[in-house]
Amino acid sequence: MTYTLDRTLWATSFDDAVGRTKSALIKHGFSVLTEIDVKATMKKKIDADIEDYLILGACNPRMAFEAMKLEPKVGAMLPCNVILRGVDGGNVMVSAIDPVASMQAIDNEMLTSLAGRVRSMLAQAVAEI
């Protein structure tokens, strides 16, 4: 089973891809809670040069609230991470976590159903980027 929902943006600037991704997430009910610039972090911490790489911590507050009511410790697996990374010189790969795959470790059918709804919302957002 794959664990991400992926889309490659061809000949797209990284900044444009980030803007488009944030807009699509917001349109589908997600907020971006965190941004981690992995490229800058790797350079600062270990002097490694890598392609552009950004992690967005996306959260749909209503869905997160429902999940926490079903499984109080599920917060350890939130938010839904969406990564953007430069690939093949001038392209950007967008990958969102598949919530169904990430929730497989929790034996709760209601949570699995909720994760399916979140996956659908994320898949729509990724498709629209």
C-alpha cells in the first residue's frame, strides 16, 4: 500500500507550487499549522545542500476534533503532513500523507472511516494543485 497521495508539477517554480498547494488545502478545509524548511535546516545543522524541500503541517480542525474524540492519543499522528520537494531540476513533487495508511496502526473502524473522508479531501486538494 502506498502511503502518500502524489502529484508532480512540471516546470513550476517552487514558490508557485507552495502557493498553489496552500490555496488548495485551504479550499478543502485545511489550515497550514506548521512549515518546516528542510533545505535550510539541513544546511544549517549539517552543512548539507539538498533540493528545495518543505513540510507543511495541514489540519482540518473539524476532522481532527472528531478523530480526537474517537482516539484521544491520535494527536501523536497529527497533523497531516504535505511535502513539496524539488525534483529533476525545475519540477516539484507534492506528496500528502494518506491518512488511511497512517491510521492502520490503530484498531478503530470509526477512525478508519474518518481517515477515509480526510483522504478524499486531501486527494481533491492535491489533484487541484
